[in-house]
Amino acid sequence: MSIDLAAPPDSQAAADPPASSRPVRVGIVGAGQQATTHLVPALLQVPHARISAVVDPDQPRRDRLALRVGVPDRLATVAQLLDGGLVDCLIAACPPQAHEQIAAAAIDAGIPVFVEKPPATSTAVLAELAAAAERGGVLTGVGMNFRWAAPVRRLHTLVGDHQPSGPSMIGVRHVASKPTTSMWGLPLWNSFLLAQAIHPIDLLLSLAGAPAVDIQPACRQTGDQVWFGLQTHHANGTIGTVHCGNLAPRFEHRIEVSTTTGITANLTSLADLTVTYPASDALHTGRNQRGTSSHWRPSPLDVGYGRAGFGGELAAFCTAVATGGRFTPSLADLLPTYQIMDQLTPTGGTA
Amino acid sequence: MSIDLAAPPDSQAAADPPASSRPVRVGIVGAGQQATTHLVPALLQVPHARISAVVDPDQPRRDRLALRVGVPDRLATVAQLLDGGLVDCLIAACPPQAHEQIAAAAIDAGIPVFVEKPPATSTAVLAELAAAAERGGVLTGVGMNFRWAAPVRRLHTLVGDHQPSGPSMIGVRHVASKPTTSMWGLPLWNSFLLAQAIHPIDLLLSLAGAPAVDIQPACRQTGDQVWFGLQTHHANGTIGTVHCGNLAPRFEHRIEVSTTTGITANLTSLADLTVTYPASDALHTGRNQRGTSSHWRPSPLDVGYGRAGFGGELAAFCTAVATGGRFTPSLADLLPTYQIMDQLTPTGGTA
Amino acid sequence: MSIDLAAPPDSQAAADPPASSRPVRVGIVGAGQQATTHLVPALLQVPHARISAVVDPDQPRRDRLALRVGVPDRLATVAQLLDGGLVDCLIAACPPQAHEQIAAAAIDAGIPVFVEKPPATSTAVLAELAAAAERGGVLTGVGMNFRWAAPVRRLHTLVGDHQPSGPSMIGVRHVASKPTTSMWGLPLWNSFLLAQAIHPIDLLLSLAGAPAVDIQPACRQTGDQVWFGLQTHHANGTIGTVHCGNLAPRFEHRIEVSTTTGITANLTSLADLTVTYPASDALHTGRNQRGTSSHWRPSPLDVGYGRAGFGGELAAFCTAVATGGRFTPSLADLLPTYQIMDQLTPTGGTA
Amino acid sequence: MSIDLAAPPDSQAAADPPASSRPVRVGIVGAGQQATTHLVPALLQVPHARISAVVDPDQPRRDRLALRVGVPDRLATVAQLLDGGLVDCLIAACPPQAHEQIAAAAIDAGIPVFVEKPPATSTAVLAELAAAAERGGVLTGVGMNFRWAAPVRRLHTLVGDHQPSGPSMIGVRHVASKPTTSMWGLPLWNSFLLAQAIHPIDLLLSLAGAPAVDIQPACRQTGDQVWFGLQTHHANGTIGTVHCGNLAPRFEHRIEVSTTTGITANLTSLADLTVTYPASDALHTGRNQRGTSSHWRPSPLDVGYGRAGFGGELAAFCTAVATGGRFTPSLADLLPTYQIMDQLTPTGGTA
């Protein structure tokens, strides 16, 4: 067996530009921090995308962003944008309540729509939107950038390629320093779930290779400190774990995978991937060790938005818009993640 | 707040030699691999210990070990040793069934006894032995070297010193490449529990700072592959997780701790300890980051038996023998670990 | 002593936007790979900069770049741009021969100019340009992004703040996989110097804190393999070393610094900075170790162009344009680096 | 190409016990710290060695060590030991002046002798001893443990196996926190050379694969701070560098190698070995990366004296004694290292 950590991840094809020469016209909805520092610069690197309009009710804000990227069409509302026929799709980075409305309007108008996470404030609303998109045959996408992070794609390829029977154990640790106050008018616990916990749960489900058939949560809240453990059992025998909280001085992220084919993988900080696999040739194996480790880290000059996933997800979404293809995760793909979050209810910090 | 990772761990005092000048006379029981490569060389580094006798029914084996360390008294049975008054304590490295008999005999004779893990084949026998030791006031010890590993002691000190309310989340990952066959005449699953799982469970309980009030296991066996996830809830609010299996090409070990005082610690391979804690001075904090990380790793020339814990546990046990003090973990201290193992029963690899 | 690796580097002030509200109008010269993937996206993140024109003799190429960032003014020559009064400065990413002409024209026109490395093909031409800029009082800049890489700025602050007498030893390792063929019509050795070696030599000189008073080179070329060692002696006692070559399968980068105040720093891959400094309190020092290590690495979600230096250098250059301030490195600042390169002449791979 | 970092290093054969059943009888000379904590415990792990006598003029010290390892013969002088015919070889850990006398006496008596570093106080004396050993056909050895450290052996195998033309660049960084005062009655600079600098210089020469044909030193002393850079040119085109000093809060060690066959290797702290080599199959190579990295680190439970080299060198020396074979490094093998040290003379810290 040989594992090439330098090979392009399997998602690359999906992100490749389509043959068609006309670029996808994108309407940016929401000219705030996330759009300005992540989505728009990442989109500017997508060769087959063109930002055609910026929508934000705050005029100075939308003008500032539009000016910087030379976009002439600046609008106050999504309705104006959808009426104008100016764009092929919407990409929105707003509060979740706005995402609900934007997605509903776009689906209603038959326009593909990508919303940053969290896509909705509740499972019920999310399910409604997903059903509407399904009925209308409208392409949707959610910005779960961890799924599309370059080293996670490599991990995914490894797990998928080298094990017919699936992983055996997956651990995701996602401990942040926020939120410690309410966001989006929601209670702290819900803010924490929608801002942070959504990521590791979604990542675990996407790596497990089979639906969760049982979950065991353990949730705590003490003042403004929140944390939980989550153990999942999957239909293919995989056991998953999430540790998540707002207690760390700095954001810490780690994924650990063991497979039934004897591969283990550890990805620290989306920047340090070590994969260990059984030695191919027993003759060369030392007396005290078995297995070989391969190691990947980004180039010293790694720049841009690919490593964190923003580049890959936007390129793939625009490709799907251009080709009429699929995109993952869609609104519907987030439902299992929301259903697990519904079962997470904190008790006090001491039992 | 300042955290000095270079400070001596709190266990140092316990391991310091007592003032008394006469060394503790140790009888080694079992002259096999574990005694030869770990316990005996570690003991030779303990200034207040002296190996006085070697017991093994296999004469060439006991002679070989005794000759190497210049021990004149070589005996075939523990009974001969206990009758002779030659030693102040026994240190045994044998199969668990033999540990049961050796511990029983030593306790009966009132002689302190230290047995390598696993100390017994069942909770019932372990409880009987612990009760007998309690009744007789006999010092006992179990060789759970991970507890005494130098970087784990540092971790323990950190967790203990800096958080009145205990840790919030603890994860222990202990994935080995063995056993894949029966050991000690026991089924594979039980062999795996007693040879491997005993370590991370014991380590988790010793770090949690409070008893487990609930446990959630998820266990799998497929052919000779075994693995489990374990989630524990502790009386102080701590949530613990163990991932353990025999699937890795090489032994992998990691401990991750988050505390409610904002400290996180990661210990990889007992060799790489990173502790992150809130910045003491907000003025010096960068815009995009909070917290400071300290890093510890062994010296390039680290040698001997301290890092892996064998040196520390044996020094501390001999000190307890000399001074009439306590030693942790005793036989009784292992009961909670055994009680958890009793609840681990595998289902097939696919649910 | 306390070292805060999370503190903003000292260069931050220089890069902060000036109070003036009118953005700096930038003319991009050269619409190739480097401009498209590094300089333009990095510039789009600089709040006080606006790309106002794109110049490239290749019309499809300049149209493609201009279209993507919404720039109306697209020109074939620098002369047209300088005549038009459309921009406040030029930022050029072209072959070095073109940099020479662009810089000369801009200096002649009194327009600030920033050129990517290498700024010129020879020391003589570089000296002429620097002298002309000096005479004309024209701001110049060279794109030596390593100097501006976020972790290098932290390193610089550490070295500058904590040691009156300067560093004692600095090692820079910069081993790439290219070039292995001629670039820019120059021989391989010269291509290698101007494309790769210029970086570690410039970095060493910028960290040394004093001019080099003696240099000892050792250069090798065997077929398309080139490498050299370089040892420098500095006026403040610092000893520097560069290892550079085109032999590595992947680009590897490391900086190691020791100072006379007992600080050591290691920066690997511009991503992993460990600083060790003497323990502040001897009482807390362990028996076998002295010193405390702090550790910095980018956030898992680090994105954009700051870590690799492209963001910082362009922001600072635009600030200097707006405020009439200084920028480092100017064309003149590169002269010592070129003078060292002039002394690097390869001998065959075997002496 | 496939590189198996888990394979046993090529030195293993040399260290394997000989077929002869009688163990090698070792006389330990010097019962101080180095013998007690490193050499004696390492020797106890060598199956074909037996400590037969302990020599030290300080009676309590020699009794303490002898008692611990059960050695009956305790002597005050080497002369007594050599007269007695009690041992097959001497292993000495004393000040260098004593090493000179012990080696001379052993060579004169025709008894194999291994001395810890430094073996002598001057090149002249070392050359005399080496010549005497050559004349007498007496086996000698010097305790340069870094050469025999397990990960250095792996590195050596890699460099030797995979490159007919030798390495291209080797860097050794060895920065310690001592000595800061005179040792063995010698000036600080000489103490520093014999206690610290001898290691990285010897390591560089042993890895270079060809003699040094030119050396370029740069040495500094300011008060009790000493450091130097050293650049070496080797007959096979290799360029070597040493950075060495007493300025670090903790001991730091790193070896970096590039070869003309496109392999790079980095060994940090004798504990973390990363080897990168060209990808075997261009089809699997990613667009932005070439090469594959393999990673080795010690097991979490690595114990004993093998990693730091003490175990390997003593096992190999005892094998050579038993079989009449060779051992490296002999006294003569250290001469090139001493000749380089003779050219290291400090100037003041500021030029």
C-alpha cells in the first residue's frame, strides 16, 4: 500500500472550472466582516466566477465593498436583485434569520443560493427550506468550510479509498474562545451551537461514512462557559466523539481517525496531517515498530483561501451553478447535524 | 498567571529517598521480559532500593537475571522468599493469575507488594485482595506507569493547581497494535481490556478529579480487531472520553485536557506537552489571538526510565515501604477502573 | 522577563491605514501569475488602497485580471500610465529586466514604485536606480515578502527588543525544488540567485542587526543542481549562516536565532515559532532544565496574505505613499544583498 | 523509491551479541555521575557484558556503585585492575587527563579500552595514544554517543544508502547552557570545546562521507558566553555547518541534511525525524507539491539508553572485544575532530 499525501484531493474535479466560457455571475448578499475578509477575496480567486452585484441595506458598507472590487450594481434588498436578473446565484453571509429569508426568496425565484453557516435558526425552518428547494429543483449550498478545507479533503480521500468497511473511531476536538455572549438574539447555548458546535458535528457526520444510529450527549453550562461531549454510533460500526466548548484561550482544532484497515490519521490545526499505515514489507520492519508515517503540512508560502476551505467550497458551488451539477452540503445535508444539535441540552457544570 | 512547565512535578517529594540509610531490600518475582527490560533497570536507578532476591520457577531465566545484577539469592517460589525474611517488599511482573497468588501470599505474610498491571483477572478477586490488604494494613501497589510518567505528573500538577472546579473535558486516546490474540488464557476481548484498556481508563479516572457518576460505552469486535469509545460523566462536571483499540500500526497516545479556568493541555506520545493559558496582560494581547502557549519536551539526551513512569513509581513505592507511607495506586485504587471494564462488552463491528 | 508571542509585531503601526480618507490609487504593472495569485488579492485586502489601472502588453491577460477586479483602465505600457496621471504609485510583478525599466520610468516621473523581487539583474543597474531614486526623492520598494511575513515580524521584535548586543548566531535554511532551468534569459546559477538565494541572504542581513564585515561562501553546481553555504560575520559579533539550494522535493524554510541574552528562536515553515528564554524565577526551575518555551502557530483558520508577508508589505508601502513616509526595503536596501550575491560563484560539485 | 524509517539501522549487526557464550568482563573506571547514570545502567542492558570490577580512588563512591550492581571486585587503581587479569576491557568515565593515563596503561597492557569523551586534552596526546594503540594492535573506543543515537543511525543509513555522490549540505546545531566556567582545570574556551563542540564537529565529520578539505571558523567569546560558526568543505562537494554555543536556556540539537539525490532530512532533539524524498510516481503528485515526507519519533514508552546512543556504543564495543572486530570511533578516529578544534580561536564578541 502506498499513500500519497501530495495527491490532489478527490474534490478537485468538482472545483475545476467548467468548460463554458461565460463566468458565473454572483450576487453577494451581506457586506459585513465575513464577506469582506473571507468570501469575496476567495471568490476573486475563482476563475469562473464574477461578482456582479453587492446587496446590503447599509449603504456605506455595500459601497465600500463594491468599490473595492469594482462592482457597479449595488442594491439594498435581495428582492431588487432577484427582480433584476443580474445574477446567476446568490452567496450570502448574514445572520441566520436573514439566511432563512434570503434562501426562501432565492428558492422561490429559482435562483441557486449559498448561505454561510448557520443556514437557519431551527431544524423546522431548515427542513421547510430544504423541502422547498427539493420541490423547486433549486441548487442550495451551506458554507461549512471545514468540510472543504484542503487537508480535510485529503483525510476524506484516505478514509474513503482505503477502507471498504469504514472508519472505526473518529474524534473531533473543536474548542474555541467564543461565543461567551448571546449572538443573533439567541440564548448563549443556542448561539454556541449555531456558531461553533455545528462545525465539528457536521465534520464528524461527513467523515463517518454512515448515519448515526445512536447518540450520547453530555452537555454543561456554567455562567458563560459552555461545553459538551458527544459520542455517536454509526450504522457501519464507527464510533465518533466530539469535544466542543468555548473555554480555550485560542481556537484549537484536531481530527483523529482510526480505520479498520489499520490506518490512523491525525490532523492538527488544519495544518499538520500525519497518516500512519501498516508497513508494506514485513522484511523492512524494525523489531520494535510497525508501520510507516507520512506527513503533510502546507508550504511555508501557502496563501489564500484554499487551506481553510473557503476557496474550495465557492469554486465547487460556482461549478455546480454553471454545470447544473450537485453541491455538498446542501440545505438538506445539514438536517442530520441540526437533529443532533436538538438533542444537546446543558445541565449545570457540576452534576 | 505563570505556568512553569520546567518545575519538578509534585510527585517528586514522594519519590525522594527517605532519610534512613538502610536501602529497601526488594525481591523481584518473575524474571521475564518486563522485569528484565523495565523494572530491574529502573530499580537499579533508585538509590534507596537494593535487589536482594530473584524468584522465578524457570531456573536458567532467574539465574540469567540474577547474574546480571549480582544477586546471590535465587529462589523458585514466593513461599521460599517470604519464609526467608530476605526482603522488605516484593515487586512482581507475571501473568495476572500469578499476581493474584503472589499478592495474596504477600498480604498474608504482611509484606508490601507491588504488582505490574494487570493486578488480577476479575473485579471480584481484586476486591478480595484489596479488602485483605486493608484488613492487614499491608501496603500494596500496582504498576500503572502512565500515571507516573514525568509529563503526566506535570499535567496533573497543572490541572490540580490551576483549577478549583476541576477540568471540563478530558480525552485519552490509546490505540495500540496489540493484542490480536488471546493472552493469559483469556479471551481476546478480556486480554485487550487487561493489557491495554486498563491504562487509559485508569489515567482518565486519575485526571478527572472526581468519581465517574455515569458511563456510556460503545464497544466493537470484528475478528481480531477490537476497539471502543467510552464517555464518562464525573461528579464535578467533567466529561471524559477514551478511544482505545488494537488497530494502529504503531502505538499512539494522546491526552487532551480543557479546564474551566481556561487552560488547555495536549500531551502527545508522552513527549510533547503544550499548555495554553489565558494571557495575563490584555494590553500585550494581539488583535487576533488570546492566550500564551508553553511547550515542554524531553531533553535530546533524556535517558532511563523516568519519562515513561517506571522510575517514578518504583522509587515512590520503595519510599512508602521505607517510611510506612502511602502509595498510589494501591490494589483498592484500581477497583473503579475494573468496574468500568466490567461494563465494556463488544458488539459486532457493524451495528 | 515575559515574552508575548501574541503581541502585534512592531511593523503593525507602519501598515496601519493613514488617517487620510482618499485611498491610494495603484497601477498594477504585469498581469501574470504573481500579480494574479498574490499581489492583487493581497491588495484587495488593504483598506486604503484601490487598484486603478492594469498595465500589460498582453491584452487578453490584462483584460482578464482587470475584469475580475472591476478596473476600467487597462493599458499596454507604463508610459501611457505615467502620462495619464491615473495613479499614485506603481506595483510591478514582471521579469527583472522589465523591473529595471519600470523603476527607471517611475523614478523619472517622480511616482513611487514597488517592484517584486528580483528588482534588477545586476548590482550595477540596481545601484544606478537607487541613486536616481535618492536624487529624485522618490519612494521605492522591493517585494521581499519574507521580511514582512507575520511570524518573521514577531521574530524581529523579539530579537530587537530583548538584546542590546544583538543576536549571536542566525541560521537561515531555504531549500527549494527550483529553478532547475534558466529563467529570464539568465544562466541557471544567476536565475537561482535572483529567484531563490536573494530571499535568505536578505533575511539574514535584515535580522543580523549590523552590516556583514566578512563573508565566506561555498558554492556548488553539478548539472542542474545548485547549492551553497554562506557564513557571514557581522560588526556586532553576530555569526550568520545560509544554506540554500534547489535540491529539495518540497520547499523547506527555517530560521534559527540565538541571542546573547539567552533567547533562542526557531521558526519552521513560517508556521511554527518556538522561543525559549531563561526562566524568570530560579526557584521554579526544575533540576534538569532551565528556561521556558513559548509556542506560536497560525490559527487553524488563518487565511489570506498576512502570514507570507504579501499583505503586510503592500499595506505598508501604500501607507508610505499616502503619508510620504519611508518603506523598507527600498531599492537601496537591496544593495548589500546583491553585493553578497556577486561573491557567490559555483565550483563543481566535487572539490 | 521507498524509505522505511522503521527498519533497523545498519549498526544493529555490529551491536548484536556474538555467538560465544562467555560474557565480556568489563572493568568500570570512575564511579562518578556519568558512570552511574548512563554507562552502568546501559551496560546492564547489554546481554553479552558483565561488570566485573569497579575502580575509583574514592572508596565510598566505588562501594556505592559496586554494591548497587552486585560487583565484588572494587579497586582503587587501574594498575591493580590490569595486574589482576579480572577483566577483558576497561570502560572509563573520568576527566580527560585521567582518560589519557588510563588509555595509556590499558594500551600498554594490551587490554581494550573505551573512554568517555573527551578522550584527551590535546591533539598531540591523542595522536600519541592512537599511534600506541595502532602499534600494539589494541582496540580502543571513544564515547561519542551522538554517533550511536538510534535516530542518527537511521539518518546515517538514509544518507549512505540513497546517494552515491554523498550529501550536499549538512547543518548541525548544538547549543547548550554550559559550560560557563572552567572544567578540568582548563580555560573556559577549551572546556567548551572538549565538553560540547567535540560532539557536533564529530557528528558532522561522520555524516559528511568525505574528509574536510577546507574549514572556515568564526568564533566568539564575551565574558562567560562562547559560541562559534564553522563551515566545512568536503572532498565530495559536501558543505557542512556547525552552530555551537553555551547561550541557550536549554540544550537544543538539530541535524539537517540535503542530498544530491533529492532527499532532505531533519532530526530535532534526537526525537523527531522527518525525511522528504522525491515522489516515486509523478502521476500521483499534486499540482502544488512534490515529494513525500516520512516521519519517525520514538514510541511513547521508549525507555532506556538506546535513543541517546549509550546502549548502542557499549553493545558494539563489547561485541568488538568479544570477536576481535573493529569499533568506531577509535582514538584515531577522533583526530580530525581535534584538528578542527585546534583551529577554533575566539575573538571578542564584537568584531
